[in-house]
Amino acid sequence: MLKELYIENLAVIEKAVIPFSDNFNVFTGETGAGKSILINGINAVLGQRVTRDIVRSGCKKAVITALFTNLNSDIIQKLDELGISHENDEITVTREINSDGGSVARINSRTASVSVLKEIGELLVTIHGQHDNQILLAPERHINVLDSFGETEDMISDYRNDFKRLQSLAKKLENAKKLRIEKRDRIIVLKTRIADLKEADLTQEEYQELENEFRQIQNIDRIIKSLQIVNCILNDDNEENAMDMISKCEDELSGICEYSEELTVLSERLTAAKIDLQDIANELSGVADSFDIDQERFEFVISKYNSLNNLQRKYNCEYSDLLTMYNDSLKELSEMEYSDEDLKKITDEKNALLHQVTDKAKKISSHRKKTAEIFVKKVTEELKFLDMPNVVLDVKHDTGKLTINGMDSIEFLISANRGEKPKPISKIASGGELSRIMLALKSVIADKDSIPTMIFDEIDTGVSGRAAQKIGIKIREISKNRQVLCVTHLSQLAVMADNHLLIEKNTIGDKTVTSVTELDFKGRTKEIARIMGGENPSELILKSAEEELKKAQKI
């Protein structure tokens, strides 16, 4: 439990050492005195999020240190798990918040992370504030309240592990089916491509030859015509063909060679040229004969070349790339596994796990049904004590599809007046009723946990008179089994405390300073009277305050 709190430079609190009793501690003071700041300080050492605004203006850092004593076995086990040393069943937790926004946490002077602080803090203190009433107005959170009462955590944890595995398998199965479809589509693409590319059964060299032959066929008329013209010029049966004219030139030169050495050389060259030209004429005649292509070959070349050319256009690539694509497609198809074995295995595993998860969800649902009956009885008893004798509480329990919380949908319904049908809390409960219902819930749930310290931060909003007195008695009753810290504006709660702490704001020079004072009986009487009757209470109110304090001590 929280034994002592040391605060330095926390907002308007310059320095304070606050002692706590083991039972019922109450904070009172005027609005704005700094009660909420005190709760913020406790939140800080519990590892909650804080901002630099919490640092007193003009100071480099704020320091909050809390001494916790009489640690229970759960806390000691957690400290041992985290490797944090402790002696005499106590620890000191410190949180320093710098003005630049950074912070440092320590446990027994040893640096610790804020997450570790939070992990330990959840076992040390539980805080209930006005905002907790929102839990009642949010039906989706009612299931957590019921599970806390029913101590369902282990069952839920076990179920959630399997449920998450089920979700993972479902996703894996979905991906496998998607992959199967993609694979099937890919196989279709590959087979179609391979069927297309079977036409590309020529090597690169063979394709080049085919292309040349195609070009020849495309220009056969021009080639033959040109060859005929050349042949006519060289060897035509007339006196004007090239060969006969060169022969005449040869005869003329040979008749005058004896007169010049140079003419002899030129005559020899002309003879050689005549021989070459005759060879060319003969070869051209052979080439002309080779262009005599039969119709079958003609049609084959045209068809084959056009087919291959169409494939290049279709796949937007060169012929060499077609060959590569064809071979790659054959290889990919041969390596592609098209089996339903993996799919069947995942499906069988998912179905088996679904059956297991469903069974666990049914057991949890049955447990919740039994828990709800006990819960309604306990909370109704608490509400009667809290001056709400006619309230009827009902737990609406529906089942449906599996979720992370099981197969159940839970919502608390109430009827504030006898004879009326229970309805959702958000539709009929007032602020004061919400506060008392929440206290009733916290009271029955508190019996189920071992957290040593409970803090109630102005949970008495909207309550007065006899109902406020009953809330005070109930909190006093809770404090017999665990430490309670309570921030209140009601005298009915304040008189019930074992330890009364007054939070006051004063102006000293140009500074605002908040002090925390532990009150004796006389101081308590004065503060209770102020709460009851204002700043200057009459003697009658003072007397009444004293009587209320004495009466409370006898309860």
C-alpha cells in the first residue's frame, strides 16, 4: 500500500510530504486547490503518461516519489520476474519530469523504463474517477466488467490464444486459395504462351536464313528482271553485247602491242577482265537458275516468316527474345507445383481448430451465464445499501459469431423504478445513479482482486444527502480490507475517513503555493464545517460537523 508521497515542483505544489494511513484517506479542499494535481502525481509514479505542463513554472523538473509497503505476493512475484531487488516488502518509486518533456523513472534508486513502472503500478494501485462512469455508457465494455467479476481471465486468455491462431490460419488459407488461383491463371498464361511460341522452332541462324529467303521471295520479280537485263548486256545474241565488244577491244589492242610496252600491259589487263566478266556472266546464269522456287516452298516461307513476325509484334520483342521466352516458360511450367495437398492440410487444421475454439467459447459463455446470475445478486445488494432499493439490474446475454471475446454480447440493463422493464443504462440513469452503480460494481469486483490500494477521484458527482452518506459508509467498508484514497467535495464522505488531508492554495508574494496538511480532530471539524456551510461556518454548523465526525467514528 501507499505509505508516503513526496512531491517537489509539481504544478502549484512546491514541496510536500504526504503520509497515508492503511485504511481510509480523504482529500478535501476548495475547487482549484490542487486535488487533481495530486492524483496526476500518483499517476506519474504508476507509469501513466504525463506532460511537461506538470512541472512548476520556472523549475527545471518535477519530482514525485512514492513509498509502497506491505507488498503482496503478486507484486513481489512481478518484481522478481523483472529482476528488481526489494527488502522488507517495500519499494520506492520515483518519477522525474523535466521541463523539456523528458522523464526518468527509478525503482529503489535503480533506473527503470516507464513501461516497467506501469506494469508494476497496475498491481499497486487502481484509480476510479468520474470518467469510469463512461464504462457504463459503453455496452461494448460491459463484458470486461462481468469477466473481471467472474475471474474469467485465464479462460479468456487461453481462448484468445487459439482464436488468434484461428485468425492466422484463416488468413493463411485465404492466401493459399488466392495463390492457387494466381498459380492456375499463371499456368494458363504459360501454356498459351508455349503453344504460341512452338512456331518459334528455328535457331537464330535459321531464322536469319528464313528472313533472307523471305526478302528474296518478296523481290523475286525485280531480281529475275535485273538478272535478265545483265545477262542480255553481257551475252545477248547480238553484236552489241559486252563480251563481244570487249573481244573486239582485245583484238585491236593486241595488233598494236608491239609498238608500246605500256599497251602490252593494258592488253593483258583487258584479257584478264574479259575472263573475270565471263566468269561473272556464267555465275549469274547459275544464280538465276537458283531463283526458280517451287510454289510449295514459296508458300511455306511466306507463312512461316509472317507467323514469326506476328509473334514478335504480339510479345513486342526480337526473335532472339522469343526463343528465350519460350525456354523460360517451359522451365517455369515444369517447376510450378499445382497440388491441393497444402490447401487441404491448412483447411483440415483450420476446421479442427475452429471446433476447438467454438467449444471453448461455449464454455466461456456458460460460465458467463452463471456469473451473471451471481453478479446481478451481488450488485443489487450493493445498490440497495446505496439507497437504490428499487433498481432492477439485468444482464442481457446474446450469442453470435466468434470474436476475440468469445461468442457473447453482454449489456447491463437497469430499471430505476419498480415495475418498469430494464433498459440500457445510457437511456435512463442520471449522473448520481451512474456514480452509485459504478461504486457498486467496483465494490463487488474489488473482492476478486488483490490490488492493495484503491483511489476514488470525485466519484460522488451528482450525489447528496442520504445517498452520499451510504457511499461514505460503503467506501469505509471497502477500506477495512484495503487502503482507500478518496478525493471528495462531500462532508458525508469526509467524516468517514481515518486520515483527513486538506489541500489549500495560498498566495505568497508573487507565487501561488499549494500545501497538503494532515488534519487533527479540531482541524477536521473546521474543514467539515466549511464543506457543510461555506468559508465562515456558524457555531451551529461547527457543532454539527463535530457531531458528524464523532458519529462516523462509531460506525
